[in-house]
Amino acid sequence: MSSTSLSPSSLSPAPERPDTPCVAVCSTTFDDVCRGCGRTVDEVAQWVFMDVEQREVVWQRILAEGYPRRNY
């Protein structure tokens, strides 16, 4: 996993994205990161409370890490 920190101010304007990165392949069996969407357990739980900038930071990280994945 990358330790690169992204801040909202370092991001370009948010592109059109689905409401959530969830791909209905929910599994955190071996660690705290979902094998389907790439979000941490905390990010999944807090998603509905995050503002647009916070969600974009998560989107940028998971996309950089190769998520979301429908077939893992």
C-alpha cells in the first residue's frame, strides 16, 4: 500500500463518479481493506458522512491502487 498522502488542495476538480466505489464484492477477511472497492473499514463506515473533497481523496487513492475491482 502506498504511503503517499493526498490532500483536497492537491487534487484537480472531481470528475463525474458513481455515488460510491462499492462493487458489491465486500470482503475484509484478511485485513482492514475491502478487496472489492479498496476502502478501509473506517472509510466504508464514514462514506455517507464525508464531504465531496474527502470522498475525492479516497477515490484518488483507491484508483491509484487499482481499485475498484469486480473480480479479485
